[in-house]
Amino acid sequence: MAPRTPQLSPRSLIRSVTLASEYGAEWVEALAREIERNHRPDRSRLTVRWVWRVVPVPHLRQARCVVCAERWICPDVVWAEGLMSSGRRALDRLDR
Ligand SMILES: [Zn+2]
């Protein structure tokens, strides 16, 4: 199966176009590339939860972003990936 192309939500697209009209499409793309480079998941950790204080239950803690501490995949990376694929066309149109 082909990997799904990340899509920008309409709200994110509007924000990106607004940013690009203010700072330029190149700046927005550089920001997205920097986010893609820096934001990455930490390791998911296996911990133990106690049920009724006597029964140990293994629990996998979900990975979080090392930069913004949001649950992986963090919203910043979702935006950056969406921008670098589907949103780029909108920014290209803006430059003309
Ligand atoms: Zn992040």
C-alpha cells in the first residue's frame, strides 16, 4: 500500500498561506524543514500500573515529542509534513 500523503487541514492551510504572505514562502518552508529535523519521538516506555494496588499490569507509555512534549506525532510535525507535501502547491501559487 502506498503511504498516505499528509494533508493540511483547511485551518492549517489558511495559517500557512497567511504566514507566507507575511514572511515569504521560503521562510515558511525553512520553518517546516527545521521542525521536521528537530521534532522527533522519544522512546515509548514500558511501565507498570497497579490495579487495586495489588495487580501489576504492564503499560506502554506512548512516545512523546522531544521538543514540544506532545504525544507523537506532534501537531507541529503534522503541519510540517502536510506543508511539505500538499501545502507547498498553495504557497507556490502565492509566489506568482
Ligand atoms: Zn514536536
